[in-house]
Amino acid sequence: MKPASLIPLALLLVPSRQAETLAYAPAPGTRLERAFLQERVLEMRDFSVVMNGYEVPSEYLPDLEIDIRSRTELRVSDEIAEVAGGRPLVLLRTYEEVADERSERVAMDGAESSSEEGTGRSELEGRRVRFTWREDDGAYEHVVVTDESASLPEGLEEDLDLRAFLAPGEVEVGEAWEVELEAFAALLRPGGDLAGAGASARA
């Protein structure tokens, strides 16, 4: 057998690299249960002080400890009523749970340490909100369905699907694309400003 006869067979075994489109396209009427849990821990392990352009030696600085912890839970029920153009045109969202816990401790030698703890629940809990896409404004209008007199935070966001991370067109396996910096806000604050409508809290 001639070596050249192996070439066509080798070409047939190489997988094709077909472009794919990563699109948001759920069927109208889709219902989803979503749950998010965020836990944040901020600890100060060391610090420095600069005075008149010179760093103050550590032996002249007090021992200072700062510990801040928070926990946020979000649970919603979504009904996607209408879809077009890679986004919901009408989405009904029920906020089943919006809870927050926070603790803060500050300790410094030579001074009395302080600590605070608190829990809170957003007034969004138990309310159903209708998000409607306004093409002229390029944004969503959100209205409370269960209580027309209730106010809503201006920073409330509809997108819990991270759609801003999708590629703008067809991509192949291994291909990279750019994502706007604003898209990462959805990772840090799912649902946007959930406390802006007001919250009940206790220490």
C-alpha cells in the first residue's frame, strides 16, 4: 500500500469545526424556580499608615482587627410569558424569599471592641412583579402585579440568566469574545437592588 493512500482516510477522521450560536430562546410559558446564595467575608489581616510621605513603623501602630460577614438569599419563581430577540418581552417574577444577614466586628488594643449583627427581609418578598421590555427605551419597565400601591427599587434587574455573557454571533469551539464590564454586576448582585424598596430589620 502506498503511504499516499492514507491521506484521504486521515482527513475523514478530523472532526469539523462548525460554528454555533449561543442563544437565549426558552419557549413562551416556561416556568423556572431560581435560588441564589451569596456569602461574603472581609477580613483585615494587615494595614499600613503613611504620614508625610513616610511609612509609619509597624511597632507604632495598634493591633487592629476587622471582620465583616454577610449572607444574602434570593429565591424567585419566574414565568416567561413572551420571548423575542434573545430576551423575555414579558416576564412575571414572584419573589419567594429575599433575606440578608450581616455581622461586623472591630477590635483594637487599648480600646473596647465593638460588634454588630443584623438580619433583614426585603419588602419584595411575596410580591409578583411584571417585567415588560420597552423597545423604545431599551430597558424593562417593572410593575408590581400583586400590590399596585407598592414601590419598587429603581435598580431592580430582570436578567438572572447572565445573557450579557453570550457571544454576539456564531462562535467555534475554543473561540473567545469580549464581555462588557457591566455584565459582571449580575454576578455580584443577582437581581440588582433588592433592598431599595425598603426592608424590615432587627439587630
